[in-house]
Amino acid sequence: MRTAAAILSFVLAVTFLPAGPAAAVVSAASLPGGKTTFVVSQGHLKAASQQNWVRLGDYRFAANGTVSAAMYLWWQRRPQARQRTGTVPDQSCTTKAGGKQSRPRTCEVLTAGGFTGAPDESRTGTYTMSGNVLTIRWKIAQAWTEQWYVRTSPDGKLARLDLKQSTLATHGYGYGSNAAISTRRAMSSVKAFPRALRQDLTSWAGGKLVTAGDQPFGLSAFRACSATTSCLTYLQPSSNTACQKEGGCPKYGGGTRPNVTSIQYYLTMISKSDRRDTLWHWCTCLAMERGEFCYTGKSHVKPLMQIIDDTGAFRGWVGAEASFSTGSRATDMLAVLRISDFR
């Protein structure tokens, strides 16, 4: 899913908007939450639509009232196939054996198409702050204005963006600090994160929207790999709702005699020079139905951007799901999510 219409592939010069009511309230030089660099996930997710999209990337704010964005875009109008990352976790954290195991299978990790390359789009705009509301006006061919509530973490090291309204997006999350976008933490630091992470997301599948909040994210259950240090893995032994007979596993899933309801999880770094990670997961029974060791069907690919605070510490991720079907758009899976200790 690359560019299309006027909302894609923007490389625009910075211009300034005329002074208006918002500019009169407070100086545009007020950085949102006092932070310059934000990782942002947003999406247009409507139940009745099959032209939904999700975006993931970074916003960078300057004290002169300008803002720039570099974003990855996945859109139902131009679905992209899953992409290999080149990362195959070693056998300290995976297994080459089938059947019921305590470790995920030794498979090359997949991610959303295009996420291993450069962002799809760049755009610029101007911003103002009025109280705790951030307003961004993007300078593109069509009108695009966003408003976000800005919250500051109790320790002051992180700012959070909660979407108030947007001309084009329906859902969004953002987190910012004064750490450079090139600042990221290794998987060893991610694994060692001492506090609880919880997830909020809105997902689209089959013409239905599902919103879930305050879900525990079991980072401590992931296993570090001794050789493939850029990866963490986890075999969830059973699932109460996924991997069921009626969910595509008529021979091996829950409700069948084998009753295989385990899920294979892989969490992998995409780049050493920026915040990109990715989460890949799939039901073991789906591979068994196909007679495969590594599942090649409609797995879940969730590109992520690390949340880093002012001290350079890891605080979670914002992310998106961009899992496109090879068939009907009705069977795509899209989502906007955040996993953080500050929610």
C-alpha cells in the first residue's frame, strides 16, 4: 500500500498559516508537553468501510511553530503482502520440532509490507497549543487538521497524545519526549522493563470494529534469544477465544480432539537506527491445517515504534496492525494500538 490520491506521498515545503484565534491564545513556540519528538499511530477505521487505513511513524515539533511527519501507510485500497524481516530466532528461544512445545517454532519473522524500508510519506505543517489541546494543520492538497489532548506523565519524562478530533483519522495514539528518534533500546532492555505494560486498541475485521482497553501485555513471558539478540519469543500455551474450530482450525483447533490452541509470538527489532520493532503472531493450528511448519497464511503483522522517555528509557510502543488478506478486503485485519505504562 503506497501512495494514492492527494493524501499520500507528501514532500512539502514548510509554510506558515495566517494568525488566527488559536494563534492568539498561546504562542506557537510552546512545544506540546515541552517535548519535541513523538511516535504516533493513527487510523481511519469505520465498520462499514473497506477503504480503511493505518499510519505509523513520528512527528517532530520545532519551537518556531512548525511540525514535520514521516509515516508508514497501509491502506485497503492498495493492500501489501507481508514482508520478511530476515530475522530467524535461534534455537535457544525457538524449536525445530512440531507438536506441543514450550517454545515457538524456528521461523523467519514477518512484518507489514514496506516496514523494513523508508517511510511512505513526509509532510509538514504548523501547530499551536491552547491549554492542553494541540492543533496541527498539515500543508497538503486537501484540508487536514488534527487536535490532540496533551497529557504529561507524573515523572515529567513523557508526554502522551490522545486524539480529540481529526479531519481524516478516527483513532490515534502518540507519545513524546526530547530523546532523538534515533534513540532506541535493545531487546535486552525491553525484556528487563520492570513495570507492567497494558494495551489499548481499536481493530477492524469483517466489517466490525472492536475496541479493547486496559489489556495486560505479558512482556515477562517472552524469552530472550542467546544468539538472535534482536528478537524475543513466546509460545502462549492456550487461548480461550482464538485458534478455535470455527476460526479456521476444523481439524486441530479448540473444540477438536487435538485441541491445539497455542499461539506463536515473535517480537523483533527492525532497525538499530530508529524506533522500529515488529510483533508477529499466529495460531499453531493454522499451520497444522496446511501441513506447514511456519505459517504462510493470514498471520497478524503489527509494526511498532518504541516509546522512549527523556532519559532514553523504554516505556512501551505505539503500533498498528496491517494484516491484509490475499482474497476479499472483508477479511483484512487492521488496528491502531498502544502498549505502555503511561495510559
